[in-house]
Amino acid sequence: MLVGWDNTMFPAVNEQRKIPLSYHLLFPSGSNPGDWKEQPPSMNKLINHLEEQPFRIEQACSGHLNDPLKESFLGMKTLGDMVVFHMIHENLHMGLIKSMKQILIDK
């Protein structure tokens, strides 16, 4: 989720991505830890980026939610549409993580 937000939101408002390029290379859509050839960032580093990201997104996108995207994103036309998509997408992942956690704890 960290990479997805970073890869779309900041370029949409003409800003540089905020997380290291190595994260984009390690965690693209459909990535698998079994395919990694380098050491991933520590959990603490990932958590720090995840904690900082909402503030960076809010700062970069404030006042621009109705701005049109340079090109359509999955049929969405405005920055605000893309924010809503990412929020729904993140909630889907959180639900799956919660379900997996419950299954593992109940065993």
C-alpha cells in the first residue's frame, strides 16, 4: 500500500515520490518475497514511512482534490477520485490481513 500511494499521488500533483526507489522495485503489484534478491527494509523503517505518508499526502494534495488527473486512473478523473480508490483498496487489504491474523491465532 505504501508504494501504491507513493507511485500515484505525488506524481499526480507534480511532486517527487517520497519513498526510496528500492521500495518500488521490491514491492510492485503482485510482488512476492520469494523473488527478492536484496534485503528488504526493516519493519521499523516501513512503519515509519507508513506513519509519515498520510501527512505527506495531505500536505501535497490539500486544495487539489477536484483537480483533473493528467490521465485517467482506472477510469477516475480527479485526484479526489484516486484518493477514494486508494482508501477503499487499503481497507480491502486490511480486512484480508485481519482475517489471516484471526485464522492464525485461532489455530
